[in-house]
Amino acid sequence: MRPVPFGLDDVTRLAAATAAPLVPLLLTIFSPEELLMRIIKVLFRGKRVCGNDQSARPEGHCACSPA
């Protein structure tokens, strides 16, 4: 017997069905690249995501991180 009457698959489907109508609105506000980066940041719980080569900077920090 399950502790709740729904599973992770049900929650995922509900989240996708809820978010789908918002995509056109978000694309009018953000560029697709920026929207994708924001989604990735949320999924990885705020870890810095950067497309720049971090090894190119001597201190090893991302060029897009705040100083």
C-alpha cells in the first residue's frame, strides 16, 4: 500500500501540463537560450551554469559570475 494515492510520474505529468501553456508567454519575455539557462539553474538548485570555458580564466572562475 502506498502512503499517497499518486506517484512521481503523476506529479511530473501534472507539472508538464501546467507549464505547457506558459511557454509561449515566457518566450515573449526571455530568449530561448536565457530561458533554458534559467530552467537549468532551477533544476540544479542554483549551481552556476556558464557556457564560458572556465579553464581560460587564471583564477578558474566563470566569467559570468559576479565579482
